[in-house]
Amino acid sequence: FGSSHFGSREHARARAPLRCDAGVRAGAMRLFVRDLAGRTLPVSVDGGADVACLQQQIEAAAGVPEDEQRLIYGGQSLVRDALLEDCGLEEESTVFLSLELSGGVKKRKKKTYTKPKKIKHKRKKVKLAVLKFYKVDSNDKVSRLRRECPHELCGPGVFMAMHFNRYYCGKCHLTYLIKKGEES
């Protein structure tokens, strides 16, 4: 039990209640508090005091309740149970006082839609669809059934869709119309 922290000075200091009276003492630290109106209030607190003690001093000086106070130093909000030394506060530091805001963003109404949602087009799944593009005859010769797209973006292997009056490439949108009486 020789290395126990229960008998250490830090633990005793943490358990001991801090005095938060406004009188100037030998170990006191003088701070400046800028309030909401832009006034600067001088406050004296003990060097080992915590933020709650500073909030009590501000309540006595400015009349702002402790639970509504929000103290900011160095761009960061001060935590209520943190020591002033740990927050980086030094002699004649300026702490900014703002108020805690209750609430948040206004609640939005739920939208009511006049039309039903548009049903997304579902493509038909065809197993082994590649077999429709080629034909193998009795001599084991493979011939193409569809026309390949001649556009430079598509290249070989991209076939054009065969409609009743036109050929259409789904990749580059190239369209060839079929004249009546002509079959390729």
C-alpha cells in the first residue's frame, strides 16, 4: 500500500472544499470577464479553484445564474469541474461570458406528397443473353445476328439493338433507320 494515491496531496486537495469568496488573497488570481453587454468585470479567484468557483463569482458580480453561464477562453468552452490552471488561465486572462442556449433547430413538418412515388423501371434479366447475338451453324461457323456499332466510342463487341424500324446503340445513342424493302 506504499504507492497508494489516497494519502497524496493531490487527492487531499481534490477532496478539500475550495473557498470561493471574493476577497483578494495572497494566492489569488485576478481575471477579467467580458459579459454579454461588452463590459469587463474584474474577478479574483484562488489559483487552485475550479470553473464552478469562477461561475459563482460571476453570478455574484453580474447576476447571471450559474446554470445559464457558458465561459469561453482561448476559443474553447470551459468545463465546470476543471481547474482554472488546467484550462490555461493565468493572471489577468480574459474570459468571455455567453449564455447557454436551450433548444436547437426548429422542427420540420413532415412532407405530404400529392402524387405517388414514380415506380423505377426494372430491367428484365435474361440468362445467357449473349447467345442471342451469335448463331452457330452446322459447320461450327459463328456468325453475328446483330449489327456492331461503328462509332469510335463503342468499339467491337457493342451491338446495336434491333427495333422494327431502326438499329439503336444504347452506349453512344447512334441510330440507323431501316428503309422499307431494305434488310441488312
